[in-house]
Amino acid sequence: MSIRIGTDIVRIPRITALVDQYGDRFLQKVYTDTEQRVYHQVSAKPPLGRETGGIWLAGRWAAKEAVVKAMGTGWDGVRYTDVEIQRRTDGAPQIYFYRAAAALVASWGAGGQWQLSLSHDGDYAIATAIFYQL
């Protein structure tokens, strides 16, 4: 049996400031094309689009950080865009792995499960990622 856990908390205004300062350059470095597309859809909705978009980005940032902590690698050899966070049709978060992250997770063998929880309150977004293999 194997259990891995990672948690991260992010200050939402920090992420919003990075978007304001670096724009698409920041988004392309940290978020996959799919994540960027969803962010632009979320942030375009009135009346709180920009605020909601910042919350959405911060939640994904925290989730990616939590996942790589659970992987045990940190960002060593793994890029932000190697981990993608999306919603399943039931609304639960879903993790997708690409490139180096996919290779590492595949090396653990079949049968593992990931659970991911995201939340936000006030200026903070938090995420916890758990991998377990029976």
C-alpha cells in the first residue's frame, strides 16, 4: 500500500498581480491551453469576471503545487504545464498528467487513484492532493 499527500495554500491577490504584470506570458508558463481557455471564459463573465478568474487561477495553482508535493518531486524535472486541473462533469476536480509528470506517475504502476480537493475563502485558495495505491 502506498499513500502520498500534498497540500498548498495560495494568496489569490498574488496570482492576480502576476496576471496583471505578465499577462499571457505568465498564463502560458503555468497553465495548459485548456486551463487558459477555461480561465478566459470564467473571467469574461460579468459582473465579477476578473475576481472569479483570479480565484479560479489561484485554485489551479494551489492544486498543481499540492499534486507535485504528493508526487515527491516538487518542480524538479516537472513543468507547471505537465499537470492539468480540470472539472469532471459532476464538478469534482480531475488531474491530467503530461510529459515528465505522466512518465513518473506511470512508473508507479497501475491501480493508483488520485483525490483532489480545492477550496477558497477570502484572499486564499487551498488544495490537497492524495494518491493512494492498494
